[in-house]
Amino acid sequence: EAQVTQNPRYLITVTGKKLTVTCSQNMNHEYMSWYRQDPGLGLRQIYYSMNVEVTDKGDVPEGYKVSRKEKRNFPLILESPSPNQTSLYFCASSYDRDTGELFFGEGSRLTVL
Amino acid sequence: KNEVEQSPQNLTAQEGEFITINCSYSVGISALHWLQQHPGGGIVSLFMLSSGKKKHGRLIATINIQEKHSSLHITASHPRDSAVYICAVKDYGGSQGNLIFGKGTKLSVKP
């Protein structure tokens, strides 16, 4: 079954404790991306990757890092989480950046105390 | 920056009604996506358009590139269509790979 898998789905953590949200897709997609969703602000792009070892910033990259060492995985790293990073996070992938249908993960709800 | 505007923000309909959700954008685009998000959070891609019209079941999406406008229509609406519908555009002139989202239209279909 074609899918994008995120883990963890729910996480409560404390300020400053490094965490990683994993994202994996099984469709051999080139394009992967991370978004955060906040009430009143909608979805905003954090980082995206066009292919292995190719990543770029979206609209709200501050406080986040990503890596794309393998085609299937695109982890989101919060080196020193802060309360303003409390949000619902989505990973998505598509065959290519311009015309491919987007496939979303189920979301990861992160709370930073 | 409000490069993608959706209307209405909220919409309540009776089961069976024809529904239209609008999306206007101010940038040149290479593609437009319509997404559906049900309560509970999961997001599903409904359509991706670069021109013309697409139909899937009771859903129809159209795009007018010259007018920078897209519409999502739902025929014979049903309570299970209750969700947030989100428009997103791939900015042709912007950072490669960057998507810009509208804030969504919350649809509630009453039985």
C-alpha cells in the first residue's frame, strides 16, 4: 500500500530537549516536504527536498533542520525545541515537485512545554 | 502576504445541495492542489490541476489560469463531505518546490 509514515504521532516534550520526527515513503518519490499547521495560520511549509542530498527552506525554517540521505526518508529535527514549535506537523511526498499528486502522512502532534 | 485566498471561510449546507468553494491566487503558478482534511487531522489530495477541469465522483475542480481562480464543486453533498478544504499553489516564480496554502474552507453538511 502506498503510504507516507510519520513517527511519533503524538509527543509531549520539554524546552531544549532535541527530538526527531521521522518521515518515510514507499513510493520512490523524489519530492518530500514538511509542513506545520497552526490555528488561524493554516499550513506553512518548513523545508522541502527535491531529491537525495537536495534540501531547501520553505516559509518557516527557523528552529528546524532536515536531512535527505536516502530517497525514502526525510526526518525533521528540532535541535532545541521551544513552546512556539508546538504544532501539528505533516510530511508529504510526490513524484516530482511540479506536477505530482501530494501524499500526506497522518500528522504528528507535538507539544513543547 | 495573502497570495492564496479562499472563500467562503465557513460553509454550512443541507444534504443534497450543490456546493462551490473558491480559490484565488496572485502569483503565476505551475500547479494548483485541492486538499481535504477531515476532523482528526489527516490530509488527502483531491485534485492537482494545471489547466481546465477534472472530475472524480461527485467532485469537480476547475481552474482559469488567466483569471487566477479555481473552484471546487461538490454535487449532491453528503454529511461525510464535512471537512476543511484547502487550496495550495506551486508558485512558478518562487523558490523551487515551495507551496503556498490558503487558510481553508470549513464545510459542514447537515443531514
